[in-house]
Amino acid sequence: MDIEDVRDDIKKVLLTKEQIQRKIRETARKVDEDYGGNNLVLIGVLKGAVNVMTALMGYMHTTCPIGFMSLSSYGEGFESTGRIRVRSDLNVDVEGKDVLIVEDIIDSGNTLHWLEGYLLENKKAKTVNVFPLLSKPSRRKWDIFIKYPGYEIEDEFVIGFGLDYKECYRNLDSIAVLKPSVYQQERM
Ligand code: IMP
Ligand code: MG
């Protein structure tokens, strides 16, 4: 769905479909150049990374295995709890591989900090890097090196292109800031 379908629920559009696709296309080009289809595995964190993963692999000119993990740190609310729960473990072998984690957003960095350690130590990946479509630097609790930076955004709750509020809006083709009235009730 597009922005017209959610006009009443959003405060403003943050990134258009075109801006999102351009960034992902540029990143695909760099990934092709840097890895050349050799030894690379793309890992997506469910469910938010599905849209970014699909677009990224579609724009790439090299091929490689992909895998997914389902993690949760948020529970029901807006703040990361810091505790990571594995809902579903990795479904591809990354031992000795160069892993690129594909993410919707890095917020506190809790998820990514944990996942990098898990892939290197438990799954014996050779290298681990990350492409987050979005990043909220002001919220960061960990010093994380972002090899393929997406867009840096302010500390606002955003939805669309994989990002959800209570499991909705993931299928929006752009990224928008939700109207406070949509979630005000729950925050009190
Ligand atoms: P972390 O705090 O970096 O661990 O972020 C973990 C996860 O929180 C992200 O992968 C998203 O699924 C979710 N998240 C963080 N900020 C937002 C937001 O603004 N909208 C929707 N989901 C978010
Ligand atoms: Mg996520």
C-alpha cells in the first residue's frame, strides 16, 4: 500500500518509495563490488528486514545464500528491553562465511550488538557487517560500525517498509512518522 492508504494515521512522510529504492540500489552495487558473489551470506532479521532483503537481493547482480532469524527485543512497547529472545534460529550455515546482516533499523543497537556476537562466536562466521536501511544515532547504546549506512533519522517512531506498529503498516511502500493519536491510548 502507499501513503494515500494511511494518510489519516501519519504525521508526515519521512522517506518516499523512490528514496528507499535508490538507497537500496546503491547499496546493492557496493555489495556486488565488495563481495563479488564470493563467500557472502545475507542474513535478515524477521520480520522487519523482509522488505529490505527482498529489494536488496533483487538489485544485486551477484548471487548468494540468504537466511533469516527471528529475534525480539521489544515486547509490546516502544522501548527495547535489552534482552534478546531467539524466536527462530538461523536457517542457513554461516561457518567461515562473510555475513551481511540486513536490517530495517538500528535503534539502541541491542539487537545488532547481540547478533554480531552470536554469529561470530556461536555460528563461527568469518566476518559480520550490517546494512540497516535506517538508523537512530541519538538512541545508540553500543558503538556499532555500519559498513553500509542507510538513512539517519531523528528519534521518532516510524512505520512502513517492514517497520510495524503492533504488526501493522509493514506493507507500506514508504516510511512515515505515526500520528501520536494512533498510539496515545496505549502509552498512558
Ligand atoms: P534495537 O533497539 O536497535 O535493538 O532495535 C530493535 C528493533 O526495534 C528494530 O529492528 C525494529 O524492529 C524495532 N524498532 C526500533 N525503532 C523502531 C521504530 O521507529 N518503528 C518500528 N520499529 C522500531
Ligand atoms: Mg527489526
